[in-house]
Amino acid sequence: MGKDVPAIVVNRRDRRAYRDKVRTCLDVLARMLREDRFEAGSQHVGLEIEVNLVDKAGCPAMNNSQVLTAIADPAWAPELGQFNVEINVPPAALVGDVFTGLESTVRGFIARAGVRAETTGSRLVMVGILPTLRQSDAGEHAISANPRYRLLNDQILAARGEEMRIAIEGPERLIAYVDNILPEAACTSLQCHLQVSPETFASYWNAAQAVAGLQVAIGANAPYLFGHELWRETRITLFEQATDTRPEEIKSQGVRPRVWFGDRWITSVFDLFEENLRYFPALLPLSEDEDPLAVLERGEAPELAELTLHNGTVYRWNRPVYAVVDGKPHLRVENRVLPAGPTVVDVMANAAFYYGLVHELADADRPVWSQMSFSAAAANLTAGARYGLDAEVYWPGVGVVPVTELTLRALLPLAAKGLARWGVDEADAGRLLSIIEQRCLTGRNGASWQVRSVHDLQGGGVGDRREALRLMTQGYIERMNTNEPVHTWPMM
């Protein structure tokens, strides 16, 4: 969840002061790393799930403020679009029946929120991109009231200096020009947090980067945007384009985009925070009163507010997180590549697969990132997003292989070992990893179910694409609420 900001106007002096403050924060972070100031102990995980709001017909409902008032739960927060909200799941120790506990917690949150949302005429949908969203829905009028989003919109557009061009080639083609960042709100994700030590951060981040494309292929759930059938996980390319501050001339100079996979493996978490300052101008240059060096000298943990705010406007698919909880600083890897949904149990299966896999890879004697180029990992992300379960990906020792074959033969056993070494109950792990296995065997995840259903509806007499998408969305919501995994869903 992003940090709220006041409704203000920033000037050149603010930018200069903010840059200086971020540099100070970076120096303090370096000292904290040298002096081992971070919390150690058992690993914890946490989830954030972005959710769409629809009306009774399955079309976007632009009323998140009313819905949040009705829900009246601090675990829920607004997102960029008025048709979005987000749930922040309390962290849990990665041990025992952790996923059963998280599943029960999330189902409870969503069930209670769903009942209260209905009093506003709205329903909740966990999906990577809402299939019924039209381009006319993604305009400046639909930005949430939080001043953070208005300021962010203004700053990104000012940096770019022209309309944004969204161009996506898939089974169909989409070309759109937009003068706001609202298309970003179409991207609703699952964010998996993993607390790690400073010493192991680089290994876990590198491992997360290495598997990002594989995660997306297996969990794809966003095949439609503005009525067009595009990538199986269109969210990836849409998010990259919708927040791009670079005009064409700047792109050609090799300037990095704000949504960034990265360009190298790292050796320390410091590498990422230092890159943020070196490559990316501030979008929200707002300084706090805290003197981080003075706080550190008192033996306390500084918030490093400017460092974390700036980090929140560099949209890495695997983002470093610095946070202070109960006076103790810690580090997390925030994995952001997965879409929301289709069901809570599918979300838990995606999370279990990720947490188990990165643990085994991060602790391997011969790290996977020492055996493959960074560009190969980036290419896997594009392939996984574009083709989903039909993607072919590169993996060391195997070469180019169908992602389903790689998952069944190599990745699921690795994930099972990783979860066992975390101390996760075998039954809890096996139940969820079997869902990933069945997706590979049946060739059905959220994206393939959506596409097949729409094709069947259009082939069966629903000639209008918009109506087919609306009917499919209604069927999706009905099945989502059963919590039966998507590979078992009947077609429309």
C-alpha cells in the first residue's frame, strides 16, 4: 500500500532538498548494513491483494470510497482507480500450516467485505485486469480521491510531456493514446512479501528475478484489455507502458523506465536503493522532519521516509522494502509479478509455489543466476506474460523448454523441498502445489479459462464481444466465490 501524501504543489527547491535527503538516507542505510542493525530471526510472509469493484451487471463500479466506508476495516485501502481497493493481509511466520491460516484469513476478509460492498451496489472481483473495463472507464475522472494519486498523475505526465501511447500486439492489436495514468489502475496484482536478512537479500532477490517469468506463465489471469484479446498476462506490458515517463527521444538514449525488471544480478540490497537514486528523478519529492542520522545515533531505527517514498515510485517487479515495525528495522523482497485471483486458493497456490521455489534456489550451492544471463530471465518474463501456459522459457541445464514441462519435472519438486525446509506442513504444501501441477496438466489457468469462455460464448450465439466479456465476468465471479481452483472450473 502506498504512502499517503498531502495535496500540495512541489517546486524546484523541494526537489533539490528531497534529493539531498534521499542521499542522507542512503548513507544511513549503508551504515545500518555495516553495523548489522537489522532484525534477525524467523522469516515472515505477507500478502497484498488488489481487487476490482463491479456493479450488478459486472461492469466497473466507480465507488471505492463508498465501499471502503461500508467495509469499515483498516485492512482495506483505496487504490489508484475508483474501481479498485486493496486488502493488506497481516504477516505470518512461514512455518506449519501457514497457508491454511492465510487462506482462512483472506476468505474471511473478502466474505465480510463482499457483504458490506453489496450495500453500495458493488461486488468484489479478484482478476488481473477487469474484462469489462472500457477505455472510457480509464480516464482522469476515475482517479481515487487520495491526493497521492493526483500528484503522481501530474508528475508522470509532466515528466513525459506528451500523451502516452499504449501499443500491445497479441491475438488482437490495441493502439491507444491516453493523457493520464489511469490505465495503470487496470492492473490488479497479488504482492508476496518475504522478510529476509541483509546477508541473504541478494540471493532471494536474484532467485525471485530468475523465476518471475515462470510465475507469470503459470498464474496468468489478464488476457483482455479494453475489449481486446492481447497477452495472457497483459498486465505486465500495460503497467510498463502506462507509467512510462520517457518520451521516445529519451527511450532511444537508454534511460531506464519506471517499471523496471532491472539489468543485472545484484550482490546487496544497497545496489537497488542506490540505483533508485542514480537513475530515477523524484516523482513525489516530499521531505519529512526526521533526521535519520540523529535517530541512528540515539540507537533507534530511522524511518528513512524519503528513501522509502522514492522506492515506492520505482516499480520493480521484485522490489526491495525497508520498514520499521515495533521499533525494529527489517528488509523484505516484494514480489509483484502475479495477478490477483482467480480464487483465494489459487492465490495461495501461487504464493506457496513462489515461496518454496525461491527458498530452494536462494540456498543452492550453485545459484541459478550464476548459470543464466540476466537477459534470459527478462526474456522469460516477456514470454510468460505473452503466452501463459503455452510459453517456452529458458532454464539452465535444460535450454528452451515448455514452461509446463519445466514446472512439472523440475520446479514443483524444488518448491516442495523449499517449503519443507521452511518448516511448512507437508499436507499444506502438497495441497497447494497440486493446484499448480493440475494447471500444467489441464492447460487451464485464469487466462485460458477466460479466453476459452469468451470464444465459446461468441461461437454459441453471443456475437457481441462486449456482451460476451460481461457474461464471462458474471460467470467468473460466481466461480470465484466457490473457492474451487480455476483448473476445475466448467466453461461458460
